[in-house]
Amino acid sequence: MKRGVLALGILACGWLFSACAPAGVYVRYGPPAPRYAVVGVAPGVGYVWTDGYWDRRGGNWAWVDGRWARPPHRGAAWVPGRWDQGRRGYEFHRGHWR
């Protein structure tokens, strides 16, 4: 029980801080190729694997590992983050639950 409450708290903090991330960050060139890893077995029933992604930190590319997460509600689907190329450069759209 305590472990579940702790995990929920960590996920909530991550969501809160990611919501504060600036929108519309553009870079001139796209990220490196994605990294691939063995996903393994889900830690429990109902967990969904959220893929890793390249992020920009301190002007450099930094890989953020994928992780297992529980959907926030029944029927929720994970939409992976992606980098899109536009006129102003590459823009990152964070992954989210739909």
C-alpha cells in the first residue's frame, strides 16, 4: 500500500513539473536516433510502457528512459512524445494520456 502511494506521488510530481515546462521550444536540428532497450515484464496488471525520448537539457541532447506507468483512468491511451520539424526548426511535443 505504501509503495503504491509513493509511486502515485512520484508520478503526480513528474506530471506537475512537466506541465511547467515551456511550450514551443525549438531547436535547429532533430534528435539522434532513438535508443532501443529490452522492455521486460510489466510490474503489474494494467501497466503501459511509455517509450523513452530525446530531450534538450542545457543545450545538449539527453535520453530519458522509458518506464512502466498506470493509465490515469479506464480506457486511457498513451500518446508518445515526438519531435516535429517546422519552419522554425524542430519542436518537441511531450507524451500524454488521451
